[in-house]
Amino acid sequence: MRRTVVIVLAVLAVLIVASQLFLPGIAGRRAEHRLERHGGTAKVSMSALPAVRLLFHDGDKLEVRGSGLRLDPEERGKDLERMDGFDEVSVELQQLRTGPLHVSSFDLERGEGQSAYRMRMRGSTSAAEVGSFLGGILGGLAGGSLPGGSAQVPVDVNAVIASREGDVRVRSATGTIAGVPADPVVQFVVAAVASRI
């Protein structure tokens, strides 16, 4: 009996060590593949103790770095769910293309013990692209109907994002995008990134 208990404990110890060594890498690669599906490169690092928590979208730290990604949300709703379970989140993306935006830099962070995410986005777009985008998601707004046409305008937005059971909620946003309030576009971009992680 004692020998059986020792063998069972040894097998459990090996499984725990193996999961700690391999699960973070496997989970990170799966997220990288989702992010890179339409081009670009991404590096995702996850940590959790014990690592088995990652199977339930729960962990200590999530870091995402990427460049040249093209992202649109695949499905809306519960987009932040995978990130909400981590104590710390840090996302830094360069040269991101999503919706009407050419984003040169996108940063999304949530520190340990914080409930809200802080987002900063820099890039460019045009009134025509924003009009077409809003027409697609809101209906009835003709593309290019916003003043400014196809001339590129800078995008410079800071926002505080809350997660309500995984749904993206813009608590506050400073800045406009081609003269349009930033909230719907910020919500779209955050959902596009979060839905792939």
C-alpha cells in the first residue's frame, strides 16, 4: 500500500512539474496564432502558479507584444474574459491595422489590484474611413459623409476601460477620431485585440 502511495505521489509530482514547464508555453503559442492569423508577429507570455490555472483563463501575469497585426473582432461580447483572470496585464502593439485605424502604437495595461484597464492609442485615419466604419456598425451613415474626406488625421486617444463580465465598457476617453467621439472606436479596437488573446 505504501509503495502505491509513493508511486501515485511521484506521478503527481511529475505531472505538476511538467504542467508548470509546458502549459504557459502552449497557452502563449495558442494566443500568438490567434493574433497572427491575418499577418504580423506576436509574442505572448503567461505565468501562473500553479500553471493549471491557465486552463481556466486565470493567471498571475499576461504580456503581449506584437507588430504588423491586422485584427478585427471575430465575435462580439465577452472579449476581455481571457484577460480579466490575470492579476497583471500588459499589451504593447506596434503598426496595428484594425477597422478604420492605422495604429502606430497601442498600449493596454492593468496593474495588480486594479479593476480598470488603461489604454493609449496613437495612429491615423481619415473621415471617410471612420464614416464607412460607423456606417457598417451603426447603419445608415454613408462612408465619406464626415468632413475631411480621405485626408489622414492623427489619432491620439487615452481611455479607461472597464470589463463588465468580459464585455468592453469605455469608462472615459479623451480625444476624438476624425471629429467623432472616441468611445465606439476605442471599444471596437480593444475588443479586436482582446478577442484574439
